Amino acid sequence: MRKLFYLTVLALVCRYSYAQGKPAEQGIDSTVFNSSAQHWYGIKDKHNVINPKYNQPRYHWTNLAAIGDNILLYQKSNGGWPKNYDMTAILTADQKDSLLKDKNNLNTTFDNSTSYSHVACLAQIYEGTHDQKYSKAAISGLKYILDAQYENGGWPQYYPLHKDYSRYITYNDDVFTGIMEVLRGIKDNKAPYQFINAAMRRKTEVAFNKGIDCIINTQINDFGELTAWCQQHDEITLKPTWARAFEPPSICNAESAGIVLLLMDLDHPNEKVINAVKHAVSWFKESQIEGIRVKTIPAAPDTSQFTISHIDRMVVQDATAPPIWTRYYELQTHRPLFCNRNSKVVYSLAEVARERRSGYGWYTYNPQQVLNRYPEWVEKWDLK
């Protein structure tokens, strides 16, 4: 638990250095892999090639070469990476040997900030070390990202494709926007990506533009009005679709906020982008909820096959609370939506089973970031 707390505290620092596309002041803050590391330490997974040792030591984030070598060790033969490992763990000889033997097991993914984050960190490590093995691995990872993109501009959660929901276009957990941020840094020839040649940058620009087209084409239209996006969209029809058993087709405000922020960062947005942003902002204003907040309380341990929960969450009335949004809104009715692992849709947090109630983000403040930036964006592009 102490290690999980450490990772969580450092995550905000990492997000800054990662978003800027350059190494942190004295090295690379590798907690960009925070989500995967938390899963490795906190959830037992029979599919893991290696599992953490008790009190497994970790490299300091300034140890560029050691972390870079770990990233290379985990990289698969197709250029991508598996999820849910700690890139800073100091591995034993047996653990390293197991990873080397698993290179051709192509369980490669973008889930939990995987693969695109590895490319970004390898670029930063190369900038700090000038060792070409890291730039070569970063380019291999970039090729993996480009290979995984659908012709319509979307990305699946896993590539090679699986025969399940992971083949759908994935906005969940910032997969799409995370990939796009890396591609934008590369196409614009920003540090630390300047080692990538012009031909590869051109391919990256094509992929980025196709990604924007996919965003525009998947915005949900309800009764003739554009709203926002679902966590996942069918890779053929582009319609909202089920992800995991408790993630129904719906309007998903948490992920949609990140999509809109990406669109607002585009220089000289075209009419389609402007239209998408304006309608999404209108949707966020329409769907905000006043006068409540989510309270986290200690609770008796609740053991499930997934984890042990020591907390519970409940919605309480609070007239002073800032606007809040549910993660899901029902298609057409726009009613706040929740769901259990048995895929049964419910309409209040209290109706969600304890394990999912305490272990999933059913409410979000993310749209407020969009609403805060919107007036400046309108003024910048003279859209009044």
C-alpha cells in the first residue's frame, strides 16, 4: 500500500513532464507508468509473465539508462508493450530471463497508458543519454502505433486485435488522446522527438489528421444534436458500444472532456472542429449536476475476486458543492447512468454493488476544465 501511495503522489509531477514532451529537470519521471504499476503491485493477474517480489526495489527516476533498459526488456517483437508492470522495478535475473523468453507473446496494448507512454519516455531517455538503442526502440514503438491505427483513424485497445470489446475504437482511460499527444509532438518536430526523420514525421502527421477525423465522425448525435463521445465506438459502424460488462453504450463525460481539450489545442481549427467543440460545451452545460458531492467513507473490508475494498462511496447533498457530472449518461434520455458487473443498468450510485461502487470513477469534474478554457478559446479564434 505504501508503494501505491508513492506512485499516486508522483503521478501529477509526471503528467506535467510527459505533457511537455521533455525530460524532467534531472531525469525522466517515469511515473507516467503509474496506472500500470499500480495494477502490477495491487492486483494479482495470472496472465502476468512476472509478478512483483515482496518489497521489490525501484530505480530512482533520474536513473535513465536503467529505466530505459527495463523499457527495452518489456518491448515485444512487434514494437509494442504489455500493460500492468512497473518500468522502474529493479528486476531479478530470473525476472529478466522470463521477459526475454516472452518477446513473441504479442499481448501488446494501449490500455493503462501503455505503448505510447513508452515511446515518449524512450525519446526523453535518448535525449538524456544519446544512446541510439533508445531512439531505435522509440521508432519501433512509433511504427507499432501507426500499424495499429484503423483506416478510419481510430485505435483499438489491443493490437494485434482480439475477438472482444478491445477491438473497438477506444477513448477509455485517455487511450486515444494519449496517442494523439505523442503523435502531435512528433509531427511538429518538438523536443525530444527531433531524432525522428522527416519521412516518419509525415506518416505521423497523416495518422494524427486521421485521428482528428475519427473524433469528428464519432461524436454522438442524439435527435439531431451533437453531444459528446462514448468510451468505445464500434470500429466499423462508429456507433457507441459496450466496453467492459459495466461500461454500457452511453455519453461518457470523463473521456469526452479530454477529447475536447485536445480539439481546443489545435491551431487554426477548421469549421468541423469548431462545431464539435461548441456542441460538446453545450452538452457539458446541459448535463452538469448541482448540489451534490461524492463522499468517500471508511468501511468494513469487502473481499471480491478482484480486490479487497476498505472504503465505500455515497452521494450526499451539499448546496456549496461545485458542479459535477456522472461518467455516463443514457443515450436519448440523457439520464445519469450506472451499471453493475452483470451489465444491469441502474440509475443511482447506491444501486451499484460495493466492489464497483468503491472501485470505479462514476462521477467526474473533468468537463469543468473545458468550461474554464472555453471563453479564452472563443476569444483566441474570434468565434463570438
